[in-house]
Amino acid sequence: MSDPKQEFYVGYLPQAPHGLGRFLKAGILMLLLGTVVAAAILSMAQSPYSKAKFEFGVSSILEGRIEELPFPTLMVPREGGGDSRYLLTVFGKKGADEAVAGFAGKRVRVRGTLIYHDQLTMVELGPAAIEVLAPATAEPDASDGTVAGGGAWTQTGAGVERSLIGEIVDSKCYLGVMKPGNLKTHRACATRCISGGVPPVLMVRDEHGLATYFLLTSSSGGSVGRQIVDRGLVAEPVRISGEVVRFGDLLVLKADPETYQRLD
Amino acid sequence: MGHAYQAVGWNRQKKIYDGVLLGAILLYLGGFLGLGFATHPDATFETMLIRALGTGALLLLHVILSIGPLCRLDRRFLPLLYNRRHLGVAMFILALGHGTLSTIQFHAFGDLHPLVSLLVSNTRFDNLAQFPFQPLGFFALIILALMATTSHDFWLSILSAPVWKALHMLVYVAYALIVMHVVLGVLQTETSLWLSGALGAGVLWVFGLHIVAGRREVRVDLTPAGVEANSYVDVCALQDIPEKRAKVVSIDGERVAVFRYDGRVSALSNPCQHQNGPLGEGCIRDGLVTCPWHGYQYRPDSGASPEPFTEKVPTFKVKVEEGRVLVQSNPQPAGTRVEPATFNAEEIDV
Ligand code: HEM
Ligand code: FES
């Protein structure tokens, strides 16, 4: 039986026939080589991942004032004056509304994990992460730590009417918790996040590919997450026409969700 | 065989087989993660791992689907077939890892049960480009799970061979679902031609191989049908059958393996009782017909496995006349002893 094609292999015998053994050794080498080549092609051909960052496992401490409407945020004083507005979230596909309940307008210290991308920053709060601070002496004070301004965001300047084309993403994943955090493969996840109360954002890219982000609310500033989910408008091109209002660092697009248009 | 499932045990060949399999899987996952992070430093670990496991499972599925036709085309691939079950289970474990991680990543910690979310979070059934792709992967995973859990011979006897075989033919349904899962999923957002090209090449390979191997089978089956009952059919010349081997012929649509050994000729129904392996592609070892797939054995004259095994295949009456082999068109009940046809050495050269 010298012709390996004629050799007969029986799996329960301890040793394969000699010629066949040589064939198999060559085959195993080819197999391992093919494995490496396949791993190289498939891993290297992936598109670039975004620069977004989720400081997973790193806890930061921030001090500022909680403002909860239309979305829970922390106003952190900037060194040169003014405030940075950080969006707040909690673990999972969930908004931070419950976590900030009772803290609106208060000066607090929070412990959480930073998530940031382009000009937006978010903080994922751990459990019991918010601690009320005594009001700074210079501020008009209330004994429970509430400071002037209350819990609602303060508009910067007048709003303008705009009609924008972009993609609705959930702010948490897109800012860095997941990559990719947009488009079809992420559609189901974004749907769950928005359904769970994570602020929905319209991401609009200009001709240079630079993104601008608009938090979405109803015309009266209320939540639109439910309607976006029910109409299945996540992760594909839509046109939204409404009033763009600036709140410090953040832009909000106010429009009735019934008027959002799907662009197929 | 039928009696003692553990009879085979862990011999040297099995250890080599599993060692190579495990080594290749680790090499793939390590290579994917290593090269992936080296070229994509901004990547997240979860996505990289989900992708390594998903692509690894699909690659392995290509290997699994290639084995059958490759063995038909070149019997030197048969050693791959012997432990095909281990490939299947390994592939399922990779796919399960991918599916579980994806389900956690994309559906857990939300306002719906993850498995409900998996099925309802995308409802764009009206649009192909947006069509939900994750449920396709989920249904494929269920098929793979059924196949992996029933892959042991223990289940073959519980389910009965036809049910078991039908179940395992579902692998082609799973393959189709997974291809669509990838085409309608990640290929809608990943733009590299290497990725779509690799999948296209894989699908063409599997199709092409099955067509080429299938053609050979068809050639066997093309022999004329409609023979009279109990008549003898001239199937081939004696020298068409190598010593201790068989020729597979088709008689009235049924495949028959005609063996020549020690100056005798016997004919058995071709499908092995174990998993339908082609007995006619096996050989005579120690006087017994030995299946090329997992080595089940049958007596050439009676089609019965030697004691203590109980498998039996139908037999056929055979005559040799002037160097031609004649086989009776109707089979004898499985296990019926039939006197082998004998011939003289000179007849081989007629
Ligand atoms: C519960 C079942 C499954 C779920 C939830 C699921 C989910 C996903 C998701 C979300 C992606 C896109 C991930 C990305 O952005 O890269 C994906 C891709 C993929 N899936 Fe699945 N999948 C499942 C089952 C399967 C099965 C059974 C296979 C079989 C081998 C498979 C093979 C792949 C492949 C090859 C890719 C492309 C590579 C990748 O992107 O990960 N999937 N799957
Ligand atoms: S099919 Fe398994 S031994 Fe014949």
C-alpha cells in the first residue's frame, strides 16, 4: 500500500498509514497557515474604530450642579469662567432620571466614569454616586444646598429654525460605550437605550465629515424617546425640522416627533 | 459501534485531531485579537472578541461543510471526516460565545428581556437593507445547538437514523441563515472589499465543491432504471473492481456496493447503517466490509455486523459470468446471507 490514495484510514486504529500520515502533516501545516492568513485578513480589514472614549474601570470625581430638564446633566464650573455641561447616565441601557431625582438644582459631588467623543462628555454614575455639598458661601443659598437657577437648563440666546438631515443615535453608546455605536449593526441596541431613557441625539455630518450633535426633545422640551422607538427611526437617515436652541455647550433640536421624516 | 459507545476512546489519532483543532482555534482567536488591536488601537475589546468568535465559527463551518465533498473527491481527506463531530461541537461553542456576548452587549440591561429585545428591537421587515439580521443568527444558533447536543451516537439511536439525519441536514439551513446574517448585518456597515470578498469566496467554494462532488454521484445514478423484478443486471466487468475494494453501482435507483475479495464477489446495499456512509468507498479489512467514515464493519456475505454488534444492511444475489458481474435487481432483507459468487483467476483477464 504505497500509494497514499489507496491507503485506508480507520479512525479507531492508533496509527494512520504511512503515506497518508505525510499527506496529513502537509495538510495540517496548510491549515495552520490558512488560519493565520484568515485571521490577518479579517481582523485588519475592519474599518477604523471611532476615537470615542469610555474610561471603563476608571472612576472620576466631579463637582457641580445638577440640572435635570430636559435631560439630567451636571454643570461643572470651568476654570476660565462659565460651566461645562456633562450629560449623566447610569449603568445599562437606561437614563439617569431616577438617579438625579431630588438633586435638581443642588451642588453635588459625583463619582462616575467618563465617556466622551468630539465636543460631548457624559458621566456614567455608579450606585449612590451623588453626594450633596454645602452651598458655596458666595452663592445665594438655601439651607438644603439648592442654588439659584433650579433644575432646568438655561437657554443661551434665541433659538433658530433649522431643517437637518442626520442619524438618530443614543448618546451613551455613540459617545464611546460601544464601537461602532451607530448604523445598522447597532440599531437594536440604540433602540433599547433610547427606549430606556438614554438621551436621543441627531448626529449631523458636514461635508468634511465633522459631526454636530443635537439632543432631541419635543417642541415643548419633553421626551421624544418613546415615539422615536415606536416609529423605528433609529440608525438610518432622517430629516428633522424644528427649533435649534443652545444651552451652553449643548444644542437641542425641538420638534414634534410625528414630523420626523424617514429618508429611505 | 452499536454496542459500546466508549469503545473508540482517546487514541493517538483522536488526540492529534483535537490538538490540531484546538491549536488552530486558539491561533485564530489570538491572531485576530492581536492583529486587530495592532491595526485598530481605538477598538473596544467586546467588539473585537465578538468579531473574532463570529468569524472563527463561520470559517470552521466552511471547513465542516467542505469535508463531505472533499472526501468524495479524494479519499485522503477521510481522516477529517472521522471526528467531524468534534469540529461541529467546537464550531457551536464559538458561535455560542459570539451569540451570547452579542446578546449581552446589544440587548441586556435594558427595558426588555434580552431574548425578546433580540427579536423585536428592529422591525424594518419592509426594507432589505434595514432588515433585522440578529434574529437570523439566533435561529441559526438554535439549529447548531440542536445538532451539537444530538451529535453523539447515543442520540442517533434514540432519535432513529432518519430523524437524526434530517436534523443534521439542517446545517445547510443554518449556513444560509448565517450568510444572510452577515450580508444583512455587518456587511451593511463594514465597507472593505476583503470582507465581502472573503464571504463571497467562501459561499462559492462551498457551492462549487458540492456541485463537483455531486456530479460524480449523479453519474453513478444515471444507469438505466426500470429493471424487471428478480432479473440479473450486468453492472460491470470483474476487473473494474480492485481486489478488497468495491464498485458502487445503481440498480433501479438503489445504490449497491459490489465487493471483490479472495476470488469472491458480494453485493451489499451501499448506505452504512451508522450515518449513511458509502460502504462502497470502504474496503475489506480482516475479511469484513469496513465503512470509510467511522469504520463500522459488516460481513460481506450477510451484510450483518460481527458479534456483538447488531447493524445489518440488505444483501444482493450475485453471479459472475465470463468476467462480467451480474447483480439481482431486488435486495434480500437486511442481514440475509447470500452465497458469494466465485470466479477463477483467469476470468479477471477476460
Ligand atoms: C443569538 C445569536 C446571534 C446574535 C445576537 C448575533 C449578533 C451579531 C451582531 C450584533 C453582529 C454585528 C457585530 C459587529 O458590529 O461587528 C454579528 C456579526 C456576525 N455574526 Fe452573529 N449573532 C448571532 C449568531 C451568529 C451565529 C450562530 C453565527 C455563526 C457562525 C454568527 C456569525 C457572525 C459573523 C461571522 C459576523 C460578522 C463578524 C462580526 O461582525 O462579528 N452569528 N452577529
Ligand atoms: S457512516 Fe459511520 S461508520 Fe459508516
